[in-house]
Amino acid sequence: MNEFDLVVTGNIVPDARTVIASGFLAIRDGKVAMVGGGTPPGASERIDARGRWVIPGVIDGQVHSGSQAGFEGMGITSRAAAAGGVTVMVDMPYDSPAPVTNAALFNEKRSVAARVCHVDHALIATIAPNDAGLDEIAGLVAAGAISFKFSTYEANRTRFPRIDEDLLLAAMTKIAPSGLLCGVHNQDQELSSKNIARSIESGRVGAQDFCDAHTPLVENLASAIIYELGAESAARAHVVHCSLARGFEICNMYRRAGHRASIETCVQYLMLDADEHVARFGNRTKHYPPMRPKAETERLWRHVAAGDCDFVSSDHVAWGLERKSDPDVFKCSAGGPGIEVLLPAMWTGCEEHRLPPTLAVDLLCAGPARAFGLDDRKGSLAPGKDADFVILETGEFAYDPATSLSGATWSSFEGRRLTVRVESTFVRGRQAFDGKRVVNSAGDGRFLAPTRR
């Protein structure tokens, strides 16, 4: 009788510290049972992945599926996640037509996800931009919100409103005892509005003009406010998409002072830049924050290499190209698809900067697991944790978004050289993606609530 259900052999990266060349991963009842080197044990099923990487499943901490209406939907997003080696997607609350601001909306979204998701998932909550929104926080915490998300900028009055500083302080103070992360979109409202108005008035409405209007000061002022509100409230203040080295410097100042400050960047700010990709792809590259010059992306990499970044996410949103095609960039939607390319792009970036594969595992797996309170179940291949893992084929691959399983078949990563691609994805010991197709069923993904500590 075989001791294990499945044994996988290959180059195992079980955590953010360890590489086991020609190692094995043994699985029993959907959990990691053993990881090691040498002769692998007996199992009912074997996968020979020699010459390939075997790593923990990725946790994408910033996904906008807009599941309730009008967007891609959590089901399709979860298929793209599986194809990208993402075994947990953390979904943002800014759905259409209404954001997730109370327990009833939260539970409705959770029910939808239970029916359609192919990978495990967690849900972020937000509040309405008024005092009544504060009263919903306790119910959202009890419902299993993985964290909260706010914005210092009003991208949409209904779906993506600004939370004023006094209300944000009150909200963070209420959330602080739960230990949940308070993530905030870092963009100064007044400076953004003035810069955009000046640019439009002077007829500067191209893709580079968008970048120029969103100056470093727009981002850095907002980041400083977020961390100061965290210091005042004793909450876990988190900047959700830092595109500038100065943002990491500001975060480090608050960390050194003893505050619970954390920070994340997105893969596009590390792997794309204004010098090359804005010129090539135009309005498709519109993101908040904008693409930065190549020199700034290299400064970001120095902070990543130094261990200053808590995790890296995709900020995935699968707009159709009709939302990106207006000649006036300020009328185009912000954001783009990225959940499928997150892992191969980040892995490639680490290789290009001569950084170890363990750093990619830390930033894509272990880091988000710690941040969201999932590290008792997810984020590594330690015995007892869920057997979420990815097999990566190595080589030279040009990214082709036409093959995407997302709702969008375009990408600003089109043609980008990648050094790995996802050969197979497993969720809790069961195959979800075989390199070409999603092979598990809608509804196989499970809802994840944070472990309170």
C-alpha cells in the first residue's frame, strides 16, 4: 500500500529560503505531507517534473473581477488565475454596479464565487463614503473579509469613491483591533485633479501626458498620509500599489518608528516602463499609478532585492479594448489584465536581475499569505499546508495574450520575453490547469477567511 497519494519530483522551492534540486513533494489528502531530497517515497500517482521548477501556488493580492455585473466575473478570472499559477485570488470590493460595503453584499458575492470559482479565493471589503459606512465594519469583519480597501482618490463617485481623511482615520481605528490589513489607493485628489485639468486645457491628452499629469508628488503625498493615519490609528496601514522608490523610503521610515506599515508593488511597475511600453502600447498602459521611466523601475528593483516589499500583485482588471481606445487618454479606463502573466513575469524579472527564485516565492506566495493571515494554510509547501503548487517549464517564451483564458485577450506584456511558463497548476492536490486547459470544475475553489491572531 502506497504511503502517499501523489509524489512530484523536480527542483522544489518549498518556501522563501530553500531550494531542493532534484527533490520531491509528497501529498496526502490534499495536504503537503513531506518535502525532501534523495529517493522519493512510494505513491499512488507520480509526476516527473525533473528539470522544471515546483513552487507553491501564487496568491494574487489585488484582483478586480467585478463579479456582480458588467465585468469579467470571478469565474472567468479564476480560470485565468489557474492558467497563471495563481491558486488564491484576493478580490477587490469595487464591483459594478455597487462596491461591497456591507455584509449582505459580501455574502452575496461569496455565494457567487462558491458557484463559479476554479481556485481558492478571498474577498476584500470597503465602506460607503459617509459615517454610516463605519457601522458596517463589524459585520464585514464577522463575514470573513480578508482585509479592507480604501482610496484617497475618487476614480468613480459610486463604485470607487474617495474616503476623506477624517473618515478614513475613524475606519482604520475601528478595524485596528481585528488585525486586518487596511489597504489604500495612494493618489492625492487635489493634485491629480488640477494636473489633469491643466493637461486637458492645453490639449495634452496622450498616453505620456497621463504619466506626466500623475507626478511622483501625487503618489508620495498620498502614501505619507496613509502611513500617518496608520500611526494615529494603530492600524496596519498598507499602500497597495507603489510605483516609486520614494514610497518604499517613506514606508521604511514608519517601520523603523515601530508602526505597522506595509507596502506592495505590482508586476507592471517592475517589468514595464514609460520609456518603452507607453510609446509602444499607448493608452493601453494607463494605470493608477502610471508607468514610470526605466530608471525608476530599476530603483524599485533595488528595494525589492533589499526585502523592503511585502508582496507583488497584478492589479488585474480585464477591460475590453473599447475601454482603452478613446484618443483622449483621460477618458479611457485605467488598469489592464495581468493575473496570467504575474508569475512568469516576476520570475523572469528576478532572473534578469540575478535574484534567487526564493525571492519570487517570497513576494508571490509567502508574502501575501502573511499579509492576509493565510500563512497557516497557504504560501509555502510546508507539511500540513494545502497542496497548492505550480510546475514551471523553463525556456524562452514571448507572451501572447491571444491565448489568454481571461476575458481580455490583449496585454501590455505582449511580446515580452519570459523565461518560464506554467506547465501545470494544482489546488489542494488536484490539478486545475494542465498547460492548455482548465481541467477542474467551477465551484472547486474554496472561500478563505483570515486566521485571526
